[in-house]
Amino acid sequence: MKKLLTIGILGGLPFSIAAEDMDGHKAEAKKITAAFFEELKGELVRGMKAGGPPAAVAVCNSVAPSIAEKHSQDSGWDVARTSLKLRNPGNAPDAWETQVLMQFEERRAKGEGPDTLAYAEVVEEGDGKHFRFMKGIVMPPLEKMPCLKCHGENIDSATAARIDELYPQDQARGYQAGQVRGAFTLKKKL
């Protein structure tokens, strides 16, 4: 017999999902997130090697959306990134994502490790129940990955100019290592 978990409220009544189903959806979401991250990271590293941070910014602008779209089509999930401080306004969080991002920031402030910042929930939306999953993106130290060259406090003038050109409404600067940059966000209709 499957163990049922009460996940939320639908029309004032609690609804449940089998624990095994919840675990299966989480495992699938984590696998998709890891594949998306690895592909994006590979493209950004190639961009950095080819032309430094300005080239990596261009990769983020032109290649990252197609990587997300590819993983969405391959998996049947909606796959994206979001943040409270946007570089691309098209990645703006919805109310649920905003709430989870704020929880991630609170959890980090309390000392929770970056690898544990994940959250999953079944939510009711206008067109039915959806499994939603987010995995936090935390800024690594500069010596580990060069993310702070484009998102940190000390961005060189050529990189800043490229960001301004491609993202005139950019808010995604001034980060320090260890801060929540945003999250991978996945959604699947149940």
C-alpha cells in the first residue's frame, strides 16, 4: 500500500500524493537540473576561454535560453532559471518562486549549505495540479568558478559594458561568494 502525503489544499480540502510519486518527481527534477547546469556551465566555460567574461555574458544571453528550452522539450517539464535580482527580465519569478527564493536566502543566512537548497511542492494553479521544484544557485568563490566576474562587486569595464548592452535593466551585480544568486526552477503538470 502506498503511503500518502498531504501536500496542500485544493478548494479548501487537503489533497495527497503518494510518497513514492513525490520522491520520483524530486529525483527526476534533480536529474534535469543537474543536466541543465552542466550544459550551461560547459558553455560558459567555453565562452570564458574564448573571450573572457564579456564572451560569457554573450553566451548567457544567446545560448542559455536555448539550453533551457532544449531541456524542457526533452523532459516534458518547464525548465528555467529565476532570481530576485534579475539580469534578464524574462526570467522574473512568479509569486511561488519569489516565496521559495526568499526562503533560500533565509536558510543561507542561518548557515544552511548551498548543496541543500532545494524545495519541492505540489501546487494548484489555474489549469490543475503541478509539481514544482527549485534548486538554489549560490555564488561560488572566485577561485572555484568565475561567476563573480560577471555578477560580483568588482566587474571590469569591458564586462560591465557588455552587460549594459545586452541587459539594460540588469540588477544581478554586487554579489559575494556564498550568497543566493537565484535558482533553477522546474514545473510539471500532474
